[in-house]
Amino acid sequence: MDDNRVATFEVVYGETRDRIAAYAARRCDSPQYTAHVVAETFTIAWRRVDELPPEQEARLWLYGVARPVRRRP
């Protein structure tokens, strides 16, 4: 596993997790579905870690990922 990829993900996760969770909580009907949306959003982020934009843009990118995730059945 590439240490740079892990470090990049850890930084983005640490800086954005609370905001993505708050975004999901405002839009989901239950804490369980909120947790699902957050987990799926960051799973996608991990799979696409090489595509993550730098710094603050990463948060916006993650909102863009979370939005369709929360609409899935």
C-alpha cells in the first residue's frame, strides 16, 4: 500500500469527516442512514484517492460524492 495515498486519505478524512457527517445528518431520516452515507462517501474517496483535489477543494468534491450516495435506495 502506498504511504502517500494513505497519508492523503487520512488528512482529507480528518479535515472533512465532521462536515460530511453533518451534511448527511441534515439530509437523512435516521442516524443509521447517515452513517451509511458517510461510510460510502469515504469508501468512494478511498477508491479514488488519486483523484482527490487539494485542500479545501476536497471537501467540495466529497459533497459531490455524498449527494448521489444519499439518494440511492
